[in-house]
Amino acid sequence: MKFINLVLKSARRSKRRTALTVLSVAIAVFLFSALRAVLDGFNAATEASSSTRLVTIRSTSMIFNMPTSHVDTIRSVPGVQDVTYANWFGGIYKDPKNFFANIAIEPESYLRMYPEIIVSPEEKQAFLEDRTGCLVGSGLVKRYDWHVGDKIVLKPGIPYYGTQDYPFTIRGIYKSGSSAVDDQTMWFHWKYVDERGAVHGQVGWVVALLNNPDAATRVSQLIDEKFANSPNETKTDTEKQFQASFASMLGNLNLLLGSVALAVVITTLFVAGNTMAMSVRERTTEIAVMRTLGFQAVTIFLLVVGEGIVVSIVGGALGAFVARLIVNGEFLQAAGGFIPQFGVNNWNAVTGVGLGAVIGLLAALIPATMASRLKIVDALRRVA
Amino acid sequence: MGLIANYNLRSMIVRKGTAAMTAMGIAMVVAVFVMTLAIAQGFRSTLVASGSPENAIILRKGSTSENLSAVLKNQLPIIESLPQIAHGPDGRPLASAELLVIISLPRVTDNQPANVPLRGVGPKAYEVRSTLKFVEGRRFTPGTREINVGQQALTRFKGLALGSDVKFGSATWKVAGIFTAEDASFESEIWGDVDLMMPAFQRGGYQSVTAKMTDPSVFESLDAAIAADPRLDLKPQREPEYYADQSATTTTLIRVFATFVTVILSIGAVFGAMNTMYAAVAYRTREIGTLRALGFSRLRIVTAFLAESVALALVGGAIGCVLALPVHGLSTGTMNMASFSELAFKFRITPGLLLGGLLFSALMGAVGGLLPAIRAARIPVARALREI
């Protein structure tokens, strides 16, 4: 510990060089934390998804609908406590580029089964009472500067919803209470869409709430058996599995983001290692003098390593702090809503600082070895 | 320039350790740049390869993709009778009315269900899309429950081998043939008879008509003819343009990601280059003084150090390109946002992309070298010469 001053002194020796190294480590940690946060966003959506809710879709693919009679059949399956249903509306708000999820739901049961959709009792009541009303997420409201009472018009994107426009009135703004529900969705009445559309009595998926999560496998089998060999066979899974298979469709994100993160770390190792080596080379004479004065080789080694770690922890903290500050839910809107919300959290930031320390340690290893193995006589004879 | 270029080159070799580290830093950035953009490139060219300039795809007016389009059964004969549509040797019009639905099949790698595009096609589909070639088996026989499977779909999803039975749409279908399509998106699809697909999926009409035109130049008159017919609320698009549009969302997403990552990463590498060049200038203060005393102008010194930095970065860029090359041709898949189904594609590194990587590295070298080079030129001659 008594050497801490010495370490700080040598770090300040060339301020510009130290600053550049700090900044390059900061950038690496910033990128790393941001990438980590994206992956966490996907995992969180899966993790937070309920395993007490079962989702039933058509076995062929979720783009096909099933008749409303399926809802009552599923309600009658033992082990099912509550049922709701929804349709993917796929409406277009002004321009196809304005992508967000807009879903027709059976409002009462849906809000009952999804306590994650947090909305005030007054707004909820107003939404339930207005057949053309809608609930919009707090994120969407920010994106389009909407307010309660605003009228918005969606163009139907899927042929069986007809060709005429669908006007809605915003009756409430919901907040998301967990990663299972994002704040970028618009919900409205299934009945309104059903009446106006070209095809009637169709639901996209049915959600069943289980009495007991351990019964998930048995109940989902029971549900699928009910519709086996009918024209509308189903496939039932827990919400968690459903979310996981959806994320897996985007491709191997773990591998892609992981390799980019690795490249980031390696790049920084090259940059930081190079700088450390430079600064050791510059101090050759100085180190030789210290050795002559009686400093052990191991002390010299630790001094150089310490300097590397100090510099990169400062860089890591800076990068993590900036990432924590600017990478939040509104970041990367360009993703168009298909990517779950993500933001750098404290844990990502701490990991980032840790990564910074590791980078510093690794980068300093070779220069530190160089410094500790210095031959005093040669070094003193050398003119810097 | 000979002397000074030689001097800079040799100085770089003298400090080969530092130079190599800096170059490697830049190499990593360029490798990430090339690899991520190779994904976007591969995805895009897979879709673009699906379009042929001779073909037009006819969708409902206002529809941006096949999934969202509808073509009525009685509209097909009207389209087929248009004079701009080419005819086969048998005198029949080369137009294929199609239905595109998505079915769910387990992936080979993780057994997870994934969305696979299933295309119901007309009897002339294989004449309209001449790039399709059968590697195994034969075309499906119209009127039977037979299907053809694209090569990529075969390798990515379970149970699609030649001769196997596949269950979907409350019926069982037999795989009669496997086809390739010169890397086009059709290789990720399953094809069958549209007239059997419609009842299987309770559809009353087609979604699109793809037709071969007598000549690419008749497109405008085809467009006018369809617009003029009140029975057709449809709009033709040139096939390559249509497929380029289909790739836009995903390609933009990947490009935004790639740019974000590489730009930020490159700042780190530029700092590295800057450090190296500052150190280089500091070590060689005396030499720079000598050069100036010999009569080399400040501008010459600036350009010399800038050139050294750019050369160093270019070496790094070239290494980065080489590091990225092995991913070329690697096959992967992702969800195509426009069709909501999986599309298999290959990483694609084009000469243009490599050139872009090299230019990018040169830019990093120039930015990183500029300040140190100016510093070198500003050193007062007398003081520089006095330094040991």
C-alpha cells in the first residue's frame, strides 16, 4: 500500500498517454456493457415470462387463427384457473416504419391475468367502457408524444381485417411492471376489431392461467389433445418457452454479440498493452536506479502491474458510468420494437469495471515482466 | 520523397513491437467491421438474388409484402391474358399464382420450433424462376400432396429429407424433390401445389402472382395495363426491387449495429495509434530536428508522419481483412422481419467490403496520426538538435 503514491506518480508521468489509455479502456468497457445489456434484455424477457401462464397457438404456426370456441374449451380443462385471448392486429400507424406491437385483447380478463400491465383504476375503467378505446405503453407515448384523449388511426396491415381505417382513442397509459411486458405496445378491444374486420370469431392465441405451475406440462398436453385431429390443431407451451423460441428465431445472438465483445476486449488489450510497454521502456534508467537502491524485482513487477490496473480501473469506471447514463430503454429505437427493452444496469456496470481491471492486469503482464527482468548494468549504461 | 519515405519505413521496422501492437488493434476493428457488414451483405444478396429482372411480382395495391397481399382467383386469368406476359413453348402464359404461409418446424440444431415459409405455387413456377435446380428427386406433381424442399430448409429443419412425410395444414405431404436456387431465399422455403395449399390453410385466394415478362422493358406498359383495368386493384413491381425492399428492415438493423460498434471501437484504436505516433515523435525529436535543419519543410514532416501512421494502419487493415475472410460463405439464419420467417443466408465478403475496410483503417491512421504529425512539425529546430 505504501507504494500507491509511486504508482500514481508514474501514471501521471505522461498525462496525455495515460489519458488516451484511460479513454480507450473506457470505450471498450462502454461497448462491452452495452452489448451485455442487449443480451440481458433478451434473457430478462424470457426469465420474467411467467411459467404459470400457458400460451396456446395453432400448431401450424402462430400466424393462423382459431375459432373463439377454443377459448371455452380451454377454460373447461382441469387445472386452468382463468383464460384470456388476443389477436395480433399488425396495424400501421401512418407509415410502416413506425413499427410497434398493436394487439386486440379481451380487455377485462387480459388485464386481470397480466398484473404486469400497470394502469390506474380510473384509466382502466375508461378503457373498459370505451369500445374504441386503447391502452398505450409509456414508451410509445414518449416516442409519438401522445396524451390521454388523443385519437389515433391504424391502417390494417393484414388482409382479413379489411381495408378501412381503425380509429382509436387513447384512454390510458400503462407502465410495465416487469420485463415480461414491454412499454411499447398498444392494446385495444378484441370486439371492436372483430366487428369491423372481414373475418369474424377468430382469435390468434389463448392464454390460460394455471392453478399450479408444476402442472404446466400435463395441462398443456390436455389442451392440445382436445383439439387433436380437428382442422385447428393447437400447440401449447408456457409463456417462458414461447418467449425463448421467439428469441431464438433472431439467430444465434449469444455467439454474435459474444464474438464482437471478445474482439472489443482483444483490441483494447493491444492498445493498453502497447502503452504500458512504451512507458516501461521510457523508464528503463529509472527502474534500474530503483533496483540499485534495493527495490526487489517483484516490487518493480507489482508496481507496473499496479499502474496498469489503476489506469484501466479508472477507464473502466468511466466507460461503465457513461454506459449506465446513456444506454437506457430509449436507446436503439432503430431496432423497431423487435428487440426487447434493455438498459445498462448497475450489475452490467460493475462487471464492466471488473473487466477494466482484468484488461489492465493482462496488458501490464508483459511490460511488468520486462521491467522486473531488467539487467541493471545494461540499463544504467543505456542512454534513454 | 525517397529519403523521407525510406526513413519513416525504417523507423517503423526499428520499433516493430509497438508498430505490430498498434496494427493489431486496428486489425481487430477492421475484422469486426468486415464481419458484421458481411452479415448484412449476405442477407441482402440472398433476397436480391431471388429477383430476376425479367420477372414482375403482382401484389394487392398498397401491400408491402406477399404476407399482407391478396389476389382474387378470378384476377389470375385477367393477368395471364395481358400481352406483356411471356409464354412457354406449350403456349401457356408464364405466370405463377402463389400463396405464402408460415409453418412451424423444429430446427435441427436445438429442436426449437421455427417459422418456415411455405409457398404454394402454380404449375409454371419452375419456368418463371429459372435459377431453381433439383439436386435430388423431381418436381412435385400438380394435384398431388407432394412438396419440394429448398436445400437450406432441408439442412436447417428436421424431417424434410427426400421421401419423408411432413404434416401440416391438417394433411400429410410427401417430399418429392430437393432444390437449390443459387443462394436465393427460395432455398429456405418449401414449395407445393397452390391449389391444394389453399384449402389446407382455409384460404380463398392467392397472395401474389409472379410472371415472366416478354422483355424487362415492357414493365411500364404492364404497370399501365394493370392500373387501367378496374377489375384489378393490383400493382406490379419489378422482382429485384421487391426483394431489395424486403431485405431493407433487417439489413438496416444490422448496418446500424455494425456502424455503432465499429465506430466506437475505432475511437479506441485511434487512441492507440495516437499514443504510438506521439511516442514515435518523442523518440525521434533529434532526428526530426536534423531533417528540418537539412531543409525539409514543416509540410514535408507532417506528411511524412501522417503517411507513416496511415501505412501502419493499412497494414493493420489488411491483417483485419485476412482475419475476417474465413467467415465468408459460412451459413447462418435469422428471422426476416418482412416475412416473419427464418431465412438462411451466407456471410458474404465482397471486394467492395474489403476495400471499405482498408479505407476505414486508413482513416483511423490519418486521424490518429494527425496531431502527433503536427507536433513533430512544430518542434523548434534548435531545441530539437540540442536534445540527447
